[in-house]
Amino acid sequence: MAIIDKALAGKVALVTGGSRGIGRAICVALGKRGAKVIVNYASREDAARECAAEVEAVGGQAAIVGFDVANATAVNDAIKQIGKDHGALDILVNNAGVAINGMLMRFSDDQWKKVLDTNLNGAFHCLRAAASLLLKAKSAGRIVNITSVVGESGNGGQIAYAASKAGLIGLTMTTAKELAGRGVTCNAVSPGFIETDMTAAHLPEAARAKLMEQIPLARIGRSEDVADAVAFLAGPEASYITGQVLRVNGGMLM
Ligand SMILES: NC(=O)c1ccc[n+]([C@@H]2O[C@H](COP(=O)([O-])OP(=O)(O)OC[C@H]3O[C@@H](n4cnc5c(N)ncnc54)[C@H](OP(=O)(O)O)[C@@H]3O)[C@@H](O)[C@H]2O)c1
């Protein structure tokens, strides 16, 4: 069994979209390392509660908080309350995301708005609301944004999703430059194809076989693969890494 130290003991972490999939694995990975994890969800309070129980089972502390990252007022209120309830915010993981697939010429304004509001504006809302707490964090705040391989390469049929994820990379680098003076780091993790609710629903067998041909490590990624990279960037070994995009994609894009 891998030995994991408690490098994040005493830290308070907020993970948006922590109730399911990659976000949930991130909550557990941070909890395993001793963090107090605040699990955000949009509608699945049941799943957030299950995640919190999982975090506690691995030795972390957990709380849940429901808010829609697309709603700036709700984000401001929730993050202010986190500061009051927990006294600090050391780690922010912008993971909440939605995928609505569709080609350029058939994509509606509403679809575009939903994807950009959640994936890009949502991260901006959380960063802006959390920045003052992260700047006050005792041993330098940490931010990790979850982008995607398609934000780096583009992907036919994912016009809004790819644009939102490319935008997150610009947001990451600029935040890194603006907050570096106080030691706060901001990085992105860029997953390839990871098996979660978001992807499983969209993938027929033939497409899965085709996809495997593009992954040199010849397997679909696990949420834990992404979570370990996030925990590294949130931990003490990554204090000199900022403004970077760490790819966790099995070699799909090099
Ligand atoms: N899966 C992949 O292959 C893959 C690859 C690259 C990047 N990513 C990125 O990784 C992140 C997680 O993806 P996933 O596959 O784990 O997705 P998922 O299984 O569909 O889970 C999405 C999570 O985001 C939350 N969420 C959605 N809209 C939200 C909103 N407006 N406000 C707050 N929370 C919201 C959901 O909350 P509820 O439970 O309440 O619905 C859920 O916890 C996303 O940013 C995604 O783009 C995924």
C-alpha cells in the first residue's frame, strides 16, 4: 500500500464539483493528506454527503456546501461563509464543469452560455471571491484549475467545451502572475479521457476502441490519476511551480 504523509494537515481546501467523478477523487486525495475538505455540489447533495463520508473515512475532515459556480452572488456568499466558519481557505480547486457537445454551426446561444458560465465564468467567480483568503493563507495559498486535453488541442464537436477549457489556461497563467508576489501558486491540470459520469454516458464501444488507439499508455484514465496530480500541486513539493499545465492524459497529447 502506498504511504501517504499528512502534508496537508491544517489546510482548508474547497473543491468545486466535489460531489462526483474527478472532483470526488480530488476531495479524497486531499483528505488522505490531512486537509479539511469543503465539498461543493450543484444539485446532488446526496453525492456530496457520500463524498464527505469518504473523506472522513480516509482520515480527513469534511463539510459540504451547495452553490452554482455560475452564480457570482452565490459564490461570493458561500466563500465569505467558508472564511467565517473555517477561519481560512488555503487551497481552491476549480473542478466543476459540464460538457455539452455540438458542432459550431448548430450550437445554440443557450448551450454556449451554459458551458462558458459553468466552466470558465464559474472558475473566475471562485478565484475572485477566494483571492483575499488565499493571499492570507499561512503557508501560501494554492489554486488548481481543471482544464482538459481538448482545451489544448481543440476537438470537433466540442466547440464550447474546448473554448471554455482553453480560456481556463489563460485564466490560470494570469492568476499565477497576479498572485505570485505573495507566494500563491496557480496551476492547471489537464486530463485526457477519464472514466466518469461525464464521459461514460457519451461513449459507444466503437468510439472507445478508436480512442484507445490514441492513448499510448493504452488505458482510459481514472479519477484518481487526476486527483494525485492535483494533490501534488496543492502540496509543499510544488511550491516553485506556478502558471503551468500538468497533463494527465496517458500520452494522448505530448
Ligand atoms: N471526465 C473526463 O474525461 C474529463 C477530461 C478532462 C477534463 N475533465 C474536467 O474535469 C472536471 C470534472 O469532470 P467529471 O468528469 O468528474 O464530471 P462529472 O462526473 O459530470 O461531475 C461534475 C461535477 O461538477 C459539478 N457541477 C456541475 N455544474 C456545476 C455548477 N454549475 N456548480 C457547481 N458544481 C457543478 C457536479 O455537481 P452535482 O453532483 O451536484 O451535479 C459534479 O460534482 C470538469 O471540469 C471536466 O470538464 C473531465
